[in-house]
Amino acid sequence: MTPQDIARYRAETRGTGTVLHFNNAGSSLTPDSVHNTVVAHLEREREIGGYEAKDEAESRMRGFYSEAAALIGAAPDEIAYVENATRAWDMAFYSLPLQVGDVILTARAEYSSNYLAYLQMAKRKGVVIEVVPDDNHGQLDVAALKRMITARTKLISITHIPTHGGLINPAAEIGRAARGAGIPFLLDACQSIGQLDVNVEEIGCDMLSATGRKFLRGPRGTGFLYVKRELANRLEPVFVDLHSADWPEDNEYTLAPGAVRFENWECYYAGKLGLAEAIRYARSIGLKAIEQRVLALGKTLREELAKLGGVTLTDTGARQSGIVTFVKQGQEANAMKMALRASGINVSVSSGDRARFDLLKRGYHDVIRASVHYYNTEDEIARFVRAIGDFK
């Protein structure tokens, strides 16, 4: 990306003139075109009615599926529009026919909501959860994963980039192991979609969940689910309605083909159009260029923070993302977050209670999470590092 490119992206992002936004792993600043798309549809709903506005925008609504499919190298019928990444993940996970004694393999850095779902399935159905250890880099140990696969293993479920650190788990290597063993692979890509160039065929995942509000720069309350066609057509969703299924006989129903069976009838239509625009915007820039820029900014931020006295970086992994986490000696993370916000700098805090097998095991209760995006600048990094240095 050239300096002229960055200047244009910032000019198309109103919030960059207001705040220094290093909370893209929470919710990115939306481009003007995304905001305008959402507002325009809401205006049409107000002017002519919700059903009528939806009918008027039907062809653009259908365009969401081709945009999302092109983003990740899938087919449009393998995409479902859902309200957030957690619901997308839930629809995939709870549709799997897991039984007593079946084993789920997951990672130490797994997202807490996902692990709660594993625990619920262990309680309900007697499935077994096995956590794959990390390697020397602090990422999932693929060799250990392969050793742990047995005939009882029925799911490999991994978070690509954890919400609480810069680690990028080796998803493609995990995918090769899963495919080699014929085991479904569910990838939580909540933090990687829009930050990395993700291709489901190259990774080898059978299911993938994503959100709109984070690195895709889409509206809140939007997300999508990818399910490989052959698997989707074998799965029974956890619930159905007259969108995901037909009622051809009094005592029969027929599921919709493909991933649409994981949707429900009512949805946030303005958000669907906005998410399609966010994906189009990202694709117009190029995901490879975005990945290169984000990872480079993350690397620079880590290097500059490491020069400060009292700062400890807490990221792990051989390859690291644009999420940068750290603690500062003698400072409480939430107090730092609020002080930074008062000065026009946005960050988040990741709690060890929500990363029990990772942060807590390493002795961290709360860490500052600063997450950069391609529209951020080196000058913003310098300003941020000065602000952190000023905490005494």
C-alpha cells in the first residue's frame, strides 16, 4: 500500500479524524460506503416499509453470498448469513451429531464461548474434550495433534487467531491433519477474516465462522458461516423455520440445500447489505495487501513497545497478527484503557478469566489489547507508544 492509498482509506473513514483507533479486534471503524449502505436501506424501510424495501433490494441481497464466497474461496451455496460469529459457530457446532464418548480436539488458546459449548456438550451427551498442548512457540502443536487423533476423534475445533493475543495458529497444517484423518474441522475465524487472506480450500476447514464488525469493517450484528457443501447437506440444524426448510406434507419437512439451512427467516437486512459492501470494499483493496500491511504494523508496534521500560509483551506464536497484547508494571489494565480513551485512544482489555488455559496459566489476569488495521499509521503507533510510556 502506498502513502496515497492509506490517505484515501483514512479519508473514506470518518472516525480516523476523531480517534486513534487500536480496537479493531473489537469493532473496526466502518468505511463511509458501509455506513451509507446501511443508512440508505434503513431510510427505504422507513419510507416504503420493511418487506417492500427488502424486495426492492433482493438482487443486492443475493449478492452478499457471492461476495462472501469470493472472499474465502468458497461457493455461494456454502455461505449462510447470520447475526454474529458466535451464532455462526453455534449453528455449525450444535448441528454435528456428536455422541457419548466422541472426542473433540481443541487448543489452549480457544475462545471462551466455544469452550463453554464443549462443556455443555460434555454435560449433555458425554463427549470428551481434549486440549492439544502448545509447541515451543506457544501455538498449537500439530505433531501432538496428530498423535492425539484416534477413532474416537469426531471433531477438530480451533480458533485461528485468539481474541486475547497476537498468535496465529497454523490452520493449514491443522487442516491437512484433519483431512488426512477424515475428521471435520471447524475454524473460528472471527479475528482472522478481514485481517488475513483466508482461503477455505487452502486451509482445509469444513466449517468456518466469521463476524462483520471486526477486521471486515462491517456493521455490528452481522456475520457469516461457511459449511462445505457435502457436509452441509448431511447436517441437521439445531432449529428450522420456513426459510431453512419446506413443509411439503402434514408430517414431513425438507431441509433447504446447502448452508442456507443454517439461516432463519428474519434478519438484519440493512446489515446484510452493509456486510456485503464491507466485503466488497476489502476485496477491492486486496486481502493479501491488507494482511501484509496489518502484520507489518503489528510487528512495528511490538518492537516499539518492547523498548519501553516496564512493558511486557504477552503474544505468543511463530507468526503473529495485528493484535498486540501487553502489560505495564504497576498499572491496572482497565484503568489504562479508560485513561487512554479519555485522550482519544481506543484499546481493549482481555481478561485471563476468559482465557483460562492460556493467559491465566501464564500468570496474566488482564492485558491491554491494541489491534491495528491497514488504515492506521506509523505516526499513530508513535503517539500510542508515547502515551503508554507516560503511564508511571
